[in-house]
Amino acid sequence: MNNFKTLMIFAISVSIFAFSCSDDDDPVSPKADYGSFLNNVVLNVVVENYDNLKDASAETLSKCNALTIGDDNALSQAQDAWRAMRVYWENSESTLYGPAGDEGLGVDGNTDSWPIDLSFVNTVLNGTEEITVQFIAQQDANAKGYHALEYLLWGIDGNKTAADLTNREIDYIKATAGYLSNQTADLHNAWSPSGTNFAANLTDADNGIYQSQIAALVQIVDGMSIIADEVGTGKLNDPMYGNNGNYSLEDEESRFSHNSKADFADNIRGIKYVYTGDYLGNSGAGLSELVAQGNATLDAEINAKIDAAISSITNIPGNFTDAIQNNRPAVENAIEKVVDLFNVLDSQLKPYMQNL
């Protein structure tokens, strides 16, 4: 938590008058209040998703703790739990500012580094040092987290069976799952109103580190834009063209589990949740309603581009490893649609928010 404290100690208390009067005593309209949008997006989308991530990580730890050599059912349950946990993490990548980033707790870098250091992981597996949560926490980011756990659960080719497991692999799996559970619990606590309450910097933006509701809204848009750019120009593009214009399997994130397409689509769904304010069946005021009030055409365009980006990813045939080799036009289409989304977020939505 020490790193995160730096985000909070500079919070500025600002006293704001509700209205002022001109020389002829004609009232001046009070500034607009965007609190309802910020409250719903932050509390009912962002914090709720982090709560789900925390719970899914604890469930993954439980399933990993049940692993034994030869029990394929237990391995399958652990793999399913990893996939379920991964959904909420990928959804959260539209909000990597604050606690998740390097200026906060560093959870993103600590848990989601790619590619992993396979050489180090295998050295540990072949060694004798006790593998504990504390041991994992002390290692470099590319030897722990989601993808180290993924590698251990699926193997390099994605076809590991429970008979292939070793005792030290199970130790590494349990310790890594425990580390992830701790990290996601810390992240939820950092955002939660019942914890360190980074959320208040956005919901009470005038008195937080952003100093105004407009600045808080712009930060939310920046988070959406950054992940759209990363998916379009990084996560999709690098495996597609990373080998001098040819495909590069080493650049494909989540390739051990063949979860890549789900990862990328869930990143964009995270954008959708924040923009619409609707999350897993619960409806609320999001940025969409705010934009529609002043520019219904722009709102419709953004919603359409979000949906087009998601469908272009999910409609890539087969798994992503195969697609970058044998269905490249479908991947090219997905790249185009995600970049289109980034462009409208960065060049139109952000200025809209800045000029409210």
C-alpha cells in the first residue's frame, strides 16, 4: 500500500459556490453536475468488477489447492476457474489508472506481464527451494501472475493432463494462485469505499486528485482509449505481424490456454461496460447517456464501433493461434475495427468530455 499512498496525500479540498450573481443581480446558471454518471460508472461498474475479480481469484485458488497428480477433473476445474477469473481481469483493463498502475500498487505489471520467463519457471521447477506465496511475490513480474499460472495449468502446447503434473508444479500453481488472490484482494480494497477508497477521487472528483468532474471523466475516457489502442495495435497486431510482417506465435498473449480471442473481446467489453454504465444485467447511467444529451450521433457511432469491435474479434474463426496463420483477413478486419474504436474514443469522445 505504500506506493498507493502517494495517490491520496495530494488530494485537494475545493470549496465551490453553487451560484454567483452579476452586477445587475441576474443569476448565473450553476455548473453542470455529472455526479450521477461518475457514481454509477465507478461504483456499480468498476468497483463491482474488481469485487468479482477478487471472488473469482479466490475461487481459482480453491480449485488449484484441490489439484493432485492424475485427477483430470480437478485440473479441468482449475482451468475453468482461471478462464472465469481472466474475464474480470480483462474487463478491468479499461481502468488501469490509479491503484492497478505502476503509480499505485503495480498490480497490472505484477500479475499480467507477457511473455513469461519460461526459462526461470522451469529452473524453479527443477530446483529444490520451497515454492511459497512469499517466494512467488519476490520474483520478477514475468515469472508470476496469470500467465505463469496459465503455463503451469495447460503446458506449452495447451494439452497438459493431470498425469503430467509434478509435485513441484502443483506447489508453483498453488503459490501463484495464492499470490493472484492476494493481489486482486488488495486491488479491490484500494478502490472500494469500504477500503482505501480510490473511488472517491472520481465520485467526489472536486475534492480528489482530479480536482474536477470533467478531469475525472477525461481520465475514464483515457482508460478506455488506452486499452482499445493496446488491443488494436498490440495484442492483435503483434502476433499478426511481429515476425517481419509474418505471424509471431511468441507474441500471442494467453496462447497456452487458447484464450486469446476471449481476452481481447473481454477488453472491449470492459470499455462497453464503462461507456454504457450497464454491467452484467444491472443498468445505470454511463457516459453514453451523457454524450447522447449533447450529441446523439456521436453516441450512436461509439456504441456501434464498440459492438463492431467485439463481434470482429469473436467472429475470427477457430483459435487465434490458427487464425494468424490461416485466417489472416479475419484478424486484419478485427484490427481495423478496434483501431476505428480507438480513433473515435481519442479524437471525438475525449474532446467532447473536455468541452462539457
